[in-house]
Amino acid sequence: MEEEKQFLCGVVEGFYGRPWSMDQRKVLFQWMQLWGLNTYLYGPKDDLKHRLLWREVYSPEEEAQLRTLIVEAQSRGLRFVYALSPGQDIVFSSSCDLTLLKRKLKQVSDLGCQAFAILFDDIDHSMCQADSEAFTSFAHAQVTVTNEIYRFLGEPPVFLFCPTEYCGSLCSPSVSKSPYLQTVGEDLLPNITVIWTGSKVISRKLSLDCLAELESVLQRPPLIWDNLHANDYDTRRLFLGPFKGRDPQLRSHLRGLLLNPNCEFEANYIPLHTLGSWYRAEKDDVKDEECEYCPERALTAALHDWMEELNQPLQAGRQSTRADHRASVSSSRTKTSDRSDCPSTFRATHAVAKLPVFPLNSSSPPSSPPMGKAEREGRDGEKKRSHQPSQQLPGSKTGAPVGGGRAQRAQGRGLCGGKGLLSEAQVRLLIGLHYLPHEHGPSAQKLLQDLTWLKSNCHLVGANSKKAQPQKIDEWHGRASRFLSLCEDIAQLHCSVVGGANRAVLYDLYPYVWDLRNTALVAKAFICWLDGRVLSDSSTLGSWRNCFHWCGKSTGPELLGVDSEPWVFKGGVSGEVQMLLPIGSSSELFTHPPPLFPTSRLYNIRPYHSKDKVELYRMVRQLHLRTQGSQESTMAHPDVIGDRCLGPCLALNPEYSFILEDELGICGCVLGILDVRSFAKRCQASWIPAMRDKYPPKGNSAHSNTQDLVRLMEEDQGEYPDSLLYHFPSQLRLDALPELVDISVSRTLLTALLSALKTNGSQGVFCEVQPTDHQRLEFLTKLGFLEILRGEARSREGVVLGRLL
């Protein structure tokens, strides 16, 4: 193969979470061959026989798979490095454990593997009594066993050792003074390479000075295990940006560099493509400026190639028919689903449960649960409802569509205007929103900058703002328009990914695109609501408006002046947008698994407009007829249901009403009351008399249902206990059509209202639910609502749920 001292550059599969499939690894090897990479290290933390059950040998079936993988790598000109992690429970002084370690590695060696790694990362420093008596230090124990294994395997040309102190922040007291590293440098055999991650577990940059310091201690150049694109420490983050922050000239001070990328296989096209550009940049010692590595130039080249890959009709479990020499050939791309509860990333310390990903179509891998009858019917129903793409974003509407119900408008309306090919602008948006752990891309920067500014200057357009300069108001509206447009682009991106041809990419990207879509929906609705509705004298205005002020390329921790690992601030762009909202600290409103059945439907949430009333009344009438089993002919007046369910809020408190709509029109709403006490008085003074006039008593018994509902309107305004209203002064009502495909947008709709209520001073909100409505009770409970009263709030039965804001 290659010469012994070749610079090792490639990929390490070393994350916590479901390992890649065999087919995905074969596709990886094709990519690596095309892009000039040369080394693959096998070390997935959740392969039981790699770490937890390291003593057990592979079964004949596992042997065959591993042999196939080794042969495949070698046929592509790649060095296959097999890694083992015995550090969690090995007894270094035990001859039995040493024999088992040799047996395991000998088995892999007999399969054709010629390069190995022993990893002692993420383990306790303490030793058992037997080891304490046999060795002078923890480092001495590790080095002794590693040296013996190295000799046993015949001193292979590539043999890697990962120390327990694998980065500068873990060294005690420092890199240059660490007794552990000093022992490793002095006692580890000279041809064994030491693995290092940089100054941090996830290092923003690698500096020549730090590497020189390390090299002097280890007495050899290290190999970098690069966690720049690792994302197993945060279920809401994905890194699609270019390889960056590592000068190609550092190669002369390194034995190699292996990138530990995203858990989601399909997300690694650009990271690995740009890594190949980095490796080739200084390979031939060409001084031409065009040949120097530039992350932005490398990103553009990778993006061009990925565009073709993204729009290929690739299915999970099925390989494309394109020629093998193309890097975009793809075998089975099974979704990396649940990340384990092990400590996060190769060098992290917190347990995180991965957002689950569910079957997306009938071509799902065999390991995925089968699609049920209801799911098939739901998809078939969507297909039947429309055949042509929509021509207008719901976000651009100023009110409800005119004329006809949802069923009528379904004809000729598309599920998603962006269904089909992903455009280059959309892919650039995708990358910018999921860039790098220490740096946001251009689109994320704009999103956060505008949201921060609009939030801090909302007093310019407040309900009581009369002194603001016209040019300042125009500036606010201009930036708001730009922000809303970007949020609409994010919603369009979501439906394009879901509706695209490449289902393999969908499996891997969907949880992240869906999460950011929902967060952007809340932020968009909130900014729309701020215009003319925020009370500038609200007691809570200052606290939520000024809670965060970052608005640059850096992420949360850097702008807060914290020199820390990226996992200190969770959530990425979604998390930072969330924290800029009034209720951003309520994580239960934002972090939920994606829906079982993804939909490319384009949703929008916005404040209520008066022209929406007709459509809302029609919606609640439809819901009432479905749930109560009433006939259309029994309703003497078409408005009676709407007047009871929605009328008081829309007439007296419209500023706290939000609309949910899709391409077919309005499909949900949430109504809020800021101060229930004052609202009840206004109802008694104006609304109830108006209803008595609208529905006067008649002798005809056919109107008995109408008169019953009028009576219930009066009962609806009954008083709640002062003990309830003291802590929960606000109230809400939530309605959505049963055919709502993505139930998560109901949560997003509710979150928009809670943001508005808190902005204008509410400290708590309650909702009354019928005890038989188990679905709604469960829905609210998952969002932090707790049962406050049962059957005590009103003369009729009802469960009152509340939550503090």
C-alpha cells in the first residue's frame, strides 16, 4: 500500500449513536477515493464489540461483514484502521484481559487489517487495587499494555494510541506540565502515534504553537482526531459548513488528521469534500494562489457537486444506477436514528437522546416500523387533495382566502410550492443555517441580527408609540419585512426537502429542518404581532427584550464571552432564536420529536385579521358538527357556534388571536385573553347584550339548540376563583381541524400566543378542557400545563390546566 510515513488524512467513524450501515460505508469509501483521502478509522462508540463488549470476538457473520469492509477499503486505495476501546473496565495487570485483547485484535488482523488503534478516551482516571500495585501511574498502565499489543501485532506501520488526556483542556495542570503526557511521551514506543483533538474537545482552530508544545512533550508529531463537524452532543445541531480553521501548513507538524463528522451520513458530503480540498492544497507544494486552500472556494466547489447528489432519486436501502466512478453514487442510506445515552461525541461528557426519526415512505429500511393503515390513508389523502404546485406563500397572505371552504380550494392547490428540485439558493440557505459549531453562516447571521434588532426596538411600533420618528418606524418595518421573508424561505426549504426526490437525504436532514421551521414559524408570528400590539409600558418588556444581544458570526457562548465547548449552549440557530423569544427558556415548548409522518405542506402562523372571521366561523362550525353529530339543518343560525366559541375574543380581544393556515386556507386558531377579570366585565357589558339581540327568544321549538347555546354563552362568562386568577390571569382556547397532518404546528401556534401574552405582562395562563377530551389533555400536559382545578371552576364539569410564563 502507501509508504509508511504517508500523511494520514480521512475519516473516523467515532461518534456516539447508531453506527453507519455497511452500504453507507461503501459509499463513503467511494467519496474518499474520489476526493483523495486515504484513511478510514473504524471506532463507532455504540458498536458493542468495539467498546462495551470489547472482550467478545466477532461471530462468523460479523467476521464476513468486517472482512468485506476491509477489502472494500483496500480496493479503493484506503488504509483501514481498526480501533478498540477497552478502557472502561480493563484490568491492566490482568493476564486474562491482556490475552482477550490480543485474541480480539488477532481475529481482526487475520481478516486482512494492517492498522490498529487503542483508545482510552472518556474513561475514569482511577485504577483498581491490583493495577495500583502493579503500575506507578494510570499512564504507565496504559502505555505498558499498548506497547505489548503493538509488539504482539508485529509492530504495524500505523498504530494509534488515544490518551485519556486527549486535548489541552483535559490536561492537568497543563500540556507542558502534565505528568500523564510526560509518561506517554517517554515510555510509549516511538513508532506509536498519539491521537489529539487540539486545545479543546472541539477546537475552533489548531495553532502551530500549541502543536509544537505538544510535540515536545510527546516526542513525536500527533495525529488530529478532528471533532469540528461532530454533532452527537446536541440533538438540534447539524454541521454542513466547510472544513475550516486548520492551516494546511500544519501538516508538516502532524502525523495525520482524521475528521469525526456528523452522525447523519448524508450530512457529511460537504465536510468531507472540503477536507479533500484541504488535503490536496499543499500536497504538491504548489505555491500558486489558486491552489491554496480557501474554505469559501472549497465550499462552492463542494456545493456544486452536492447539488447533483441532492436531486437524485435515491431511496433508503436502494442504490442509484449512476456510474460507479461518480462520487455521488449512493447505496443504502439508512437514517442514523437514536443516539445513545452514552457520553456525547468522541470527547464529550453529557448524555443526550437523539431526536427519533420515523419511516418516511414505503421504501423504508426493514428495521423501520411498517406504515400503518392510518398513515397510508393520510398520505393518500394529501395526494388526492391537490395536483398542481401553489403559487403563493401563505406567509404573504394578509387574510383568509376569499370564498369556498377548504374542500373547494383543494382542487388545483399544491401540497408544497417547493416540491421538486432543491435550488442552489435553498441549499446555500440550508448550509448557512447549519454551518459550524463556532460560527454561523450568512443566513443564520441575518436571522439572528434582525430578530435581535427588531426585538430591542419594538417600542418604535408599540401600541402606545406616538413619539417615534417616522424614519425609525420605516426602518423597523423594513427589517421586519426582510426577517419575515427569510422565515418564509426556511418554511419553503422544509417542504422542498420533504418533497424532494432524494429520500436518503430526507432521512438524515428532516429532524433539523423541521425543528428550525417550527422555531422560525413562532419567531415570524411574534414579529408580525409586535407591530402595533406590544404595550410599551409592560412590566416585563425590559426583561425579555434585553435578555440576549448577540448578532454576529459567532455563536452564543462566544458572544457571551465564554471560552467553552459548543455544547454549553444547546440548540444551534434554533436554540438561539428560541432564547430571543419571551418564553425561550421553556424548552418543553420547543424540543419535541418530529412527527411520525412528515408532510411537505407549507404552514404559516400569523396574527388574526378581521377578514378571517368568516373562515374561522366556518371551521368551528365544521368541528362542532363532527364532534357533536349535529345535522346542518338543526342549526337555526350559521353564526351561533362561532359566536359562542370565538366571538367574544375576536370582538373584544382580537390582538391575542393567531391563525394557522396552509395552502388550502385556515386550519387552526388559538385565542387568548390577557386579563380574564376585565374581559369578563366587558363581555357582560357589551357582548352578551349583543347576543341576546342577535338571537331573540322564539316560540318555535326548532330553535331550541340555538337558545341552549345562547344560554351557554352567558355561563361561559362565569367567574373563576381569585386563587386561580392571581397566578394565571390569562386564558386560551386552541382549535385545529382533524386532518391537520403535522400536529407539531399546533404546539407552534400555541407557543406564538404564549409569547405575546408574556410580552404584555402575563405571568400565567390557563385553559379549560372537558375531562373526556383525553387527546387535548395529553397535548397540553406535554407542553407544561398542570391540572389546577377539576369541576370547581364552573357550574358544569371541566378540568382547568395552567402553566406559568
